[in-house]
Amino acid sequence: MTRKVPNVLIVDDDVNICEALSLIILKRGWNVQVANTGKEAMQKAEATTFNVALLDIRLPDIEGTKLLKMLPKTTPKMIKIMVTGYPELRNAVDALNDGADAYLMKPVHPEDLLITIRAKLEDQQQAERMTEQKITGFLETRSKKLLESVRAE
């Protein structure tokens, strides 16, 4: 089974942060795209299936927690990690309640970022394997029942 290279979307209005995060992710060999607004993030997320989205809490056109809920549901489920320079307990609680998979504080230490992404990607791959196994099991059971009904006729 070949592993696909993860696609990562970085959403932040700070160009320097986008560049730094992009370098960390590209160095790992993963694909990366950058969006500086919520609108741009939505356009990219509708055009590409991302494994991971790194979302800033404060964007010029929308709060990151609102964008979190608006991002399309993809298969495999997009991992959403909030990254913020505004460490408030309320933001963290809201983000996690709204579906964030993790919450990191700026400045983000590269190794912490990679550890978080790797762990979430492994969870994502495990869920994908389980889904494939369930589908395979269902198809096998359904095929057997169909064959049995044909033979009984």
C-alpha cells in the first residue's frame, strides 16, 4: 500500500508566519498551500482535498473558529489545528468545541507542530483503514447473501 503525501493548508494573514510554517512542512516532504483570508481558504478547500488545515484564530475577514465550522467535510476527515497568538482559554474551548483537533500557541515550535501533525495524521490513516475494512466486510457479506439467494432459486 503506497502512502499519499499529505496536503496541508495554512491559513494566516501574517505572510512571515505562512512562510515559516510552509518551510517546516515542505522540509518534511508534504504538500502545502497558503491562504491569507478565510475566503481564500474556502476556495482552496473546495478545489483540493487537504489532510490538515492550520488555522489562525484572527483573520481579516472572518474568525478562525467560524472558518473551522465552514470548511468542507472531506474524506479523509480534514484535521483542523488552530494556531494563535492570542492565547485565551475561551478561544481554546470554543475552537475545540467547534471541531478543532488541536490548539497550538504562536510562536509554534517546529517540533511541536510536526509531532501534533504526525499524531493526527496517524489517527486519520487509522480511521481510513477502519473504514476500508468495514466497507470490505460489508461487500463480502452482501456478496455472500446475494450468491446464497441466487443458489436458492
